Amino acid sequence: MKKEKAVVVFSGGQDSTTCLFWAMERFSEVEAVTFNYGQRHKLELECAAEIAKELNIKHHILDMSLLNQLAPNALTRDDIAIEQKEGELPTTFVDGRNLLFLTFAAVLAKQLGAKHIVTGVCETDFSGYPDCRDIFVKSLNVTLNLSMDYPFVIDTPLMWLNKAETWELAETLGAFEFVRERTLTCYNGIIADGCGDCPACVLRRNGLDEYLVKRDQGVKQ
Ligand code: ZN
């Protein structure tokens, strides 16, 4: 384990919770930061706070309501449907979200004396979000280091994993049950296996099914 401190960008969902476990295994000190940007479901913030408390992780909740004011989207507004039209970004995309989140996480990390910023962004299940791309993260990493004259390292443990491999990582970290039962990914605000119908639930379940098949086969061999 590295004697280093990390800040995890944490939403209480499957991906960022897996990242939290990843960071806890890797770094001697870990804190989590959650952004309140007017999510449809307050439950998301409560879920994140509960997980952090249970794992004994210091949890920072930062107000980012400005983001909703600037960029209304389906994650914050009930009157915008979650959909993706051919050739367009899904309505769940929020312009500037990861740029702002990672930047504010970096400001916080520097104050806390942390070098590492961990985020669950992923290019593999790419919904077309430009700010989940590896090249964006690398570019921002350079910009952050220059802007604050500080040697940040943005860690993206899920960048090249598909959803099944993310479940596998959780298992490797001894966190499979915890992630499955305690996290909130569903756009309709239902913890664990969710509503089963929204795009986030479908993605999560497909990955889980794929992983469970693979795991069962591994047991039989
Ligand atoms: Zn759902």
C-alpha cells in the first residue's frame, strides 16, 4: 500500500463505490467527495453518505447547483426524459460535468494534501460522453498540474473495463456483495438491483449477468 492520500469522486453508484474500494486497498488515506448538483433523487446523496460512513471514509459533499442552473438535463429535471436520439448525446449528458467535478476535486485534494484523484469514468461502455474519454482525462490532468503547480495523478481504474469486468474487480476487492446491495445506479432512485427498466439498470444488469455466467463457468472448470 502506498503511503499516499487519495480523493475519490464518489456518487454512491456501482462504479465509484468500486473505485472507493480500489483506492482503500491502494492508498494509506482515502477521502471521498460527492457533488450535489440537484440530482433528481436526494437519495443518491444519502446513499453516498451512508456508504462512506459505513466504510469509515471522510466524506465531503460540495454544492454544485450551478451546474443544473447552467445545463438542465435529465439527471436533474423531471420534465426532461431520459433518452438518446440517433446521432445525439443522451439527455443524461451534462456539459462540463466531469471537467468541473474533477477540477473541484483537485482543489479539494490539494487542500487535503492528496496527490491522487480517483474517478470511475470509463470509455468502454461509452455512451458518447466526451468527458469520459481517456484522452480528456489525460489532458485535464496536465492542465490541473499546470494550473495549481501540483503533481496530481488522476487514477481511472475502470477506464478500460466493461461492466462485467467492473463486477469482477469488485469481487477481487472483496466488495462484490457490498457493491451489489448498497449502491445506487438506477435513474429511478432504487438501490441495489434497481427498477430494472431504465438504461442504467439495463447496463448494470447485463454486466452482472455476464459476470455471473463467467464466474459460474470458472467454478465448474
Ligand atoms: Zn432503474
